[in-house]
Amino acid sequence: MSEQVIQDIVAVKQNVDYCSSCSVCSTLCPYEALKKDAETGKITLDITKCQVCGLCYANCPAKVIDILYYDLDSLTAYLEKAKQEYASDTLVIMCRGSAPDIKGVETLFGISKFIPLLVPCVGRIPDEIYLKALLIGIKKINVLACDEDYCRFERGSSVTGRKVIALNLLLDQLGYGPDIITLKRHSLKVKVDANLCIACGNCVFYCPYDAAKLESPGGINFDLAACRGCGLCVAMCPAIALELENWERERISLLIANLAAEMKPPKILVFRCQWAVFPPLNGKPLPNIRFIDLPCASRVDRFHILEAFQQDIDGVMIAACSEDDCKQERTSAKAQHSIAALGERLGQIGLQERLHFCTVSPRYPEEMDRELEQFSQKIKAAG
């Protein structure tokens, strides 16, 4: 497939003919992908700057923005199916960057059964979805957003806060009662085992947010307010003294083992940055391919890659954001360097071709498919 064809298929489109140039989208866009032309007064979309946060789609009053991922139709279809599947009338809408595991969600909201809706940013949820959820029998909606200064899309969390207030006022007037929608904020942080720490300083050197501090006479202290949960320090810790909430080593190891057991050969395991690829809500995996979503490609641990090969995985692929698109201060570039170093070592035992690092973007949905197809063909050819 040619590069030109790939670029023609984009995740966000604007219907210029029906746009009233109200500037709501350009005001909300964190990346200046939507801007008003000074001469014509028209709003134009620069797809090369777009990060597919969905804020423009969810908040455009004229509905002239079309988006490929998590649009109104796909979200509605998911809710109708999930309500039956989970047999619950409680919905929890969660940002991928802030959501803990099921037990964590239950603890945060004090619930034991719920319908999960996991999206890249809760700010991309249109008002209509909240209303449709109530119409199909949802009685309570809980929203779990990132802390405002932690939001990967800068404005998604704050926009959601204002939206929840407005919707609750409207729903109260319609007779649903006050606070039918509950908003909480949560952030996933690094955890330190002081008994294992050897004060090597790796975390201090690699942390892009200066959250780790080396203290005298010895030991590491983390400023959790500064931590953004990228996981780079965890992957680089030689003493295994660090863990990242929801992406602990043992949890990922168990997931690798379970996925390897259910796959058909040739088995391909993909570690993907959750901001580089937006999987469909009702997607069905191929029998020989499985995915593990991570907070950033920098969380990919070389130990887990070796563990995958030990579990008879035939090929391991890492899908990351480009350095310019990285939501974690360009930590994807550090991940690429680490994976390249591991690849050279694997080359000594003939496994280098079975490890592949690539950069993709949700703005061009076919990039991921193309990379995966090419890697799959290479693994099949290798036997």
C-alpha cells in the first residue's frame, strides 16, 4: 500500500460546508489542529497536528466533525450490548490513563457491579451518550477522569468537569434527581519498595518529570504529585524496586502466560502504547495475535519480552507513538533505544528478526494494520 493511500484515510474529518465557524472546536483543541483563518474566518483542520483526543467531536454544536473512533453510533451500540452482558444498571466511563483494575474501580465508587466504558479521554464522550445511557435503563453514571494537571490531552479532564455539572443541572430539571452523574479523578502512580532500592539513580536519570530524587545518605524519594505514570523508571530499575499501579510486573507476566496459552501459531504478541492505538470497543482479535496495552511504550520491560519468547511466542512487536506525538515527554524515544539494544543481543541467538519496534498514530488508522501485517509476514516466512 502506498504512503499516499495511507495518508488519505484519516481518523478525523471536518465538513467545511456546514461549519458555522463558531470557534468552539478551535478553542478546545489542545494542539492547534483546528484554527480560524484570519482572512476567510473559516475553521480549518490540520490533521498532521491532530492527536485524536475527540474534544472537537464531542463538543461541536453543529456536529460537523466526524471521528473514526468511539463515535456516537459505536458508543451507543456498545452500551446496548454491554448492558445485557454485564447485567447492571450502573455505568462507569473511564479514561484509559486513570483507570485502575476492576477492584480499584469498585473501591473508588463503592460499587460491586458495573458496565465499564474505557476510552482514551472522557472528554470525548458526547452529551448524547449520557442521555442515551439513561434512556436504555442506566440509573447511575460514574465518570473517572484524570487529575486535571495529569490529563494526556491537556483539557479533557477539565472540560468533563464542567460538562458533568451542566448535565446534572439539566437532568435534575427533567426529574432524574440531583447528581445522577458522579465525577471522580484518579491518577496511576509509581510505587517504591525501599527495601529493594539500591539507590543506583537510574530512575532519577530517566524520569522526564523530575519526580525521582536521590537522597543522602542513600535512597530514592518520589514526588508523586509530579509523577505522570509513564513507567519508564520501572522498566529501567535493575533492582526491581519500582512498580506502576495497574501495570505491575507480576500482573503483566501472568497476562503474557494467559495470552500465550490461548493463541494459535504463529503467535504474535503486541505491546502497544495506549495513546498510539485506539482499539474498537467490540473488536475481535485474530487467533494468533494478542495485545497488551501499556501507559507508554517506555513501560515495556525487556524482561517481559524475554518472558514472551520463553512462553513460545514467535514474534514480539512494540507499537509506540512517534517522538513528536508522545504524551509522556518523548519517552517513546527512550523505549526505542532500549528495544534496539535488546534486539542486538537477541541477534546473537538468532532472535533479532522476531522483535519489532514501530511508531504509529491513531490519526492514520491503517498504519498499525500495515505494520502488523508486514511483521506477521516476516514471522511466517521465518517459520
